[in-house]
Amino acid sequence: MAEVTPELVAKIVSDVISEIQLTSIPIGISNRHIHLSEADFQRLFPGEELRPMKALKQPGEFAAEQTVTIVGSKGEQSRVRILGPFRKNSQVEISMTDTRTLGIPAPVRLSGNLADAAEVTVKNGENQITFKGCIVAKRHIHMSFKDMERFRIQAGDVVKVRIQSDGRSTIFEDVEIRPGETFILEMHVDTDEANAANIKPDTVASLVRE
Ligand SMILES: [Zn+2]
């Protein structure tokens, strides 16, 4: 049996730390926001350019300077940030709490799946559009193909994730994998999910293997 030297202990500790770093997934908390098609943006902001304000973690994605007001049957919410670049279809993403306070019965759907999305009205001053495109975004993990290999994940897998937090450690099921060549490893949850699990900016997720 190998002698337990300080060197051996140091090596084991460092192996464990790198294993933890290798398997931990950073978490991004998404506040309510809107993606717009170029045509819808022009309806709301005639003659304007979409002005990037802050780059997001995923390559090419940004928060814009411009915001809109979203309107439901029970209320409205101003200062909802536009995220760029433009998309093919406009899409509003709100939390489950927002669905109640605004009166917009949006279903939980993966971004881009708008088949039975709720109708929503979006305003900028006097300009407004109404379309079927409001969802509560389904939690997901952005993964490059390299990371998918590392985590032994296949396209289409739905995973279970453990969050270790101060007093609200949580296991989330129904976590979708969003594969993309240039994606940066990051789990996306909304503000309701983040609050439920007491997720802070430095909280990480780890996959639960059965
Ligand atoms: Zn995302």
C-alpha cells in the first residue's frame, strides 16, 4: 500500500478540485426579455437601429439599449430589455410569476417553440404590435459539442441538475440540452427558478447521474 505522504494528500486534493471544476456548470439568470424580428423592431422603433449595450455570455448575443412595454389582460410591464441580434420570429420570455401579474397565460416551452405560445401586446410609446409569441422559457444548458462529449451527453438528452446553495439546495429535472458549436457552457434559468433555489452569481450546477 502506498505510503500516505503530504505529497500524495496534496495530489488527491488537487485531483478532486479539478474534477469538481471540470463537472461544474456556471448558471446564468435570465430576467424577462424580448427577441424581435427585424420587421417587428421597425414597427416599434421606425427608422432606428438596434443599439447593443452589453455583450452576453453566448457569442454574438447582446442586451440592447432599447426596451419595450409588454401588456397583458391584468397589467403591463415596462422596461423589458430587447436581446439581439434579430431573430426570425419575435418572442417574449417571462417568468411564471409574470404570467399571473400580467395576465398572460404563457406555457413553459423551449425557446423557439412557439406553436402554442400566448398572445402578447408589445408597446413602444404609440407604436404597438400584438402576436402569438409569449412563453415561460424552459430551463436549459448551452453546450458545445466538445462539452457534450466531456459530459457524455447526446443531442436531445434531458438531464437532472443539482444546485448547491445557502439553505435552498435543489434538484431541477426537465433540463434540456441546447447544443451549438460555439456555445459557452452555461445553464439558463429564470428569476423564479433562481429565487426558488437561492441561486447567486457564483452558484454552479452539477449533473446528477442515475
Ligand atoms: Zn439560453
